Amino acid sequence: MRRFVYLWMWLIVTGVSAQIPRDTIFNFPPDSSVFIRTKGPMPYLNYGLGEDRLGGAKMGTIDSLILLKVTGQYKNLYRVRLTPHLSAWIPQNLTKRDTLVKLPLQYLTGSWKVWGEGHFDYVSIPLPDRLAYRSWQEVNPSKIVVDIFGATTNTNWITQLRSVKEIKSVDYEQVADEQLRITICLRHSQHWGYRVGYEGRRLVIAVKHQPEKLKLKTLTIAIDAGHGGTNLGARGVRSKQWEKDLNLSIALHLQRELERKGVKVLMSRVSDTLFNNNDRVLRFRTQKPDLLVSIHNNAAGDTTKTRGTSTYYKHLGYRSLSQTILKRLLDMELAEYGNVGRFNFALNSPTEYPNVLVEGAFMSHPADEALLINDDFRKKMAKQIRRGIEDWLKKIRKGQDFE
């Protein structure tokens, strides 16, 4: 039996992973030492092996060159150890082998620095290597929480400078072996974005300041027209029009609506061109908008009952934006399909800025489709989205609660 295990280990180490049965989880021996590092601009971790049209449920996007220990394999996925009691899965093509790892007794943190500069506050945490992490938002009160996997605290002071504007306080807790939790309390109730990544071996959390003037004309807003080119999207059940064209029409109407109000607008596309979703996310990451609206229209197998408008968010701190836009869209006497959270869509994945996916109506429902193919209706939809953003800003200014 031992020779059998070593044979499988040899196959993995030498890269002959195709020999592993494709429908079997292959568990590495407990004492194996197979290490990988993430690569590429957007590696990510999944919670499990589940799949649907949006992919597996993601734990989150992480940085490149992060060290991970492999404990198993299934098809083209590696299982990696995060803590003694938590694992994740990562596609093999987002990793590369590291055969030169020298493991310390513990990955100890140093002392931290917190400061503000430009439009961001920063938390800098020194580490011996690039370790995996996950993050999430909390509301009421607003917080950013980051878990660093594999880390053990040796932080004996946290220096916070008066230059910070958005961070109220920073603290940590060793919640479990090899799981260090950082909690960042914010001054404002609305989340405006953050990014987690490494500068060398320092984990840096950049927290965006709330804009000084919460007026539409002071913002930079990104608009994403879904699909395009050979990525056609849904097709109208009667008109046979493609979703990509209706999405672009609504997006261009929204662009004009916002520009008339003095907004600086960033567009993912302004013509029938093909860009994959990762390229869109990476472009907006460099352009740093204040918020993003992605425009799509829906479809279902049922053409008689399923209809209506809906908005989608992934991160809890951005739900409020999706709520106010949905409320305005429902003023158009569209049926309500709902406000959908934890949505695993690429354009909802960034934490760097508030974002919302709008699914205008169902192209598969004849009544909804009849509305969508009318350009006056598409203009009105764009106007309602703009009004929804204005409602959102107004509520933030007044400190009102969202529904």
C-alpha cells in the first residue's frame, strides 16, 4: 500500500496528474510537502467542488505568489490547506510549483502601521511570506474583516497616524491556530471600497475614503454593457434581438444621463466588441471608479411566468446601492424578480468600489421583451438607474437607513 501511495505522489510531483482517475479526490499523504504559489492577476480560492454557470462558490480573489500547501487533487483543482481545520480549492492553471520552500516554526506577524495618504487609508502588516487570506464586509456598524491563514500574531503594537480619515480603529484576534483575524472599524456607515494585497511580504489593506462631496457630479462612475461581440447573451423570444445589443443601448443611454449631470463616465465598451469579464475587472481596477453599474437583461426556460426586474450584489456593504436602484426600476411597473445577494458574478466580485448588476427584464417573457425592444423604455430605464444612484447618495448624506 505504501508503494502505491508513493507511486501516486511521484505522478503528482512529476506533473503526470492525468493518471489520476478524474472522478476521484486524490488525498496526498499527511507528511507530503507539495507547495505551490499563485500566479496571474486574479487567482482565487473556492470553498468546494460545486459548479454552476457562474462557477464554484468563491472564497475570494487573492494576490499572486501566495504560498499554499497542497493536500489533494480533483480533476484540474488542487485542495490546499489554510488552517488545521479549513481547506480551499484552486484551479491548477492559477498556480506554479515551489520546490524551494523553507518552513519556519511559525509565520509570525510583526508590528503594524496605519496611516492615510491621498484617497486611501492603509494598514500594513509585515509577514515572513505571502500567506493566503480572505476578507468580507460587515454593516451596522461598518467593518472590514480580514483573516490571514497560517499566521500567528507576534504584534505587540499598532501605530496609527492622525492622517487616517476613514479608519476609526484597527485590532486583531487569534481566532484559531494559524488564523489571525484583523478587524477594521470604519468612520462612515457606507463602504466605499478596499483592496487587500502584498507589497513584498507586507500585507497591505487599502481602505478608500468616502468622497468629500456626495454629489453625483463629483463621482467617477463605471458602466459595463454586458456581453458583446460573439458573446451574444440571451435572445428575445419573439423579436429575436440579442441581449448584447439591448445591454449596450441601455448603457449608452445611462452614459448620456450621467454625463448631462457632470459625471465622469468609464465604459467597458461603446460598440459591439468582445471583452471577457476578467479583462473588464482588471481595466476598472486600474481606472479606480467610485462605483460600477453592470447592465444585463435576463432569460429563463419558462416563457409564461418568470419575468420582472432585479438587482444583484455580492458584498454586503454594497447592498444599499442595489436596493435603491431596484426601487426606482419598480416604479416603471415592472414585476419584481428581487434583490439578490452573494451573487457570484465577475463584475460583482471587486471589493475596490461599490458595484451592482442590473438585470433589466426578461427577454424570454413576451411582455417584458415588448418593453425592452422599445427604445423609449430603455431610455427611461437608464434614467431610473441614474435616479436610483442619486437616491443612494441622498440617503448617505442624510444618514438614513436603507430598507
